[in-house]
Amino acid sequence: AQSVTQPDIHITVSEGASLELRCNYSYGATPYLFWYVQSPGQGLQLLLKYFSGDTLVQGIKGFEAEFKRSQSSFNLRKPSVHWSDAAEYFCAVASDTGRRALTFGSGTRLQVQP
Amino acid sequence: NAGVTQTPKFQVLKTGQSMTLQCAQDMNHNSMYWYRQDPGMGLRLIYYSASEGTTDKGEVPNGYNVSRLNKREFSLRLESAAPSQTSVYFCASSEQENTEAFFGQGTRLTVV
């Protein structure tokens, strides 16, 4: 079965600084990969997804992520963080066989300092 | 455009009580899901329905039952609530199983 690891529970960055959130997955074949964001008291919103093709994917709100098969990683990046980016971020993976529902990581909480 | 609608938004139950969480989607999606979210554990899949007429267990199905009432609606039932079921419950839907999932706003359930 697939699994997802987000090694950083909590990250603090200064407004305007760059951001990278780590995500490692475990899955034998090519996975379908997702990043979601959750603001306090809200549901989850999709930032971006990777199914195939170009390994660098662009998402909403200026986020991007790069799929690296050799490292089993799908890290989320943003060049310049805004205070409104403070939220919890979840990486998720889905397979194309068996149970194909999304499996989520434990999340990374982002705090943005002024 | 409502998307995924969950009711209720908040609920407090006593141990042993039963309740049903309701979920409806208006996007004509085939697949629907119930997840629970607990601090430090991300979202864990309780049950899912790949298509109308089918339901399957996820990672943490014990203590729960589901019904895919029709293509739009997917309910989650707690027959005898336990404090360990205190959590935030999210319903989601997607066009197919492994495509982008759209989430409801969640139900915060407390079992005392």
C-alpha cells in the first residue's frame, strides 16, 4: 500500500522568504501526487497535482512542486511567502491499482513571521 | 455552486449514542469518501465508495458504517459512539477514485 511522509511537522518562515515543504512517498509504480492546503477551520483545497509528463508542476497561489522519481519526493515550493500562506499543508498520493483513494501525509503547519 | 455539503458542522454525543453524518455532492462525481482528521495524523480514510452501489473499507473502518444512498449522497453512521471517535470528519468526492478530491467543510464531533 502507498504511504506518504512529511518530515516537517512545523515550519516558520519570514514573509518574503522562499519556502520548501518536503514530501516523500512510498509506492511501486508511478504515483498520482497532490498537495492540499487547509486554513484553520476549513476544508482542504487543492494546490496542485501530478499525474504524468513534466515533472515540475505549477499550482494556484504561486506554488509549484517537482516530482523526483529517484528520490521518491514531491516537494512543494514558493519563491516568496505571503502572510496569507500560513496554513497546514498536506501531501497525498494515489495509486492506479487496488485501492486508489488518496492517502495523506500527516501535514506540515506553516507559520509566517512578519 | 455548493460542491460538497456536510451536515451537521458540530455535534456533541454521549458515549454509546448513535448518529449519522450526512454528505451530498452536486458535481456528478462517481467516487465519495469519508476521512477523519486527528492532530498529527493527517487524514485517514474510513470508508469510500468508488461508484454508486459500492462501498469499501479504508484504513480505520472499525466503529463506522456507511451508505451510498445514491450518486449524490454518502452517509457515515456511528452506531455506538466512543471517545476515541472524537475527531473532525471530512467528506470528499472525486470524478474517479484517484483523481482530485473535493472536500466538504468538515464536521467537528466530540464524544463525551
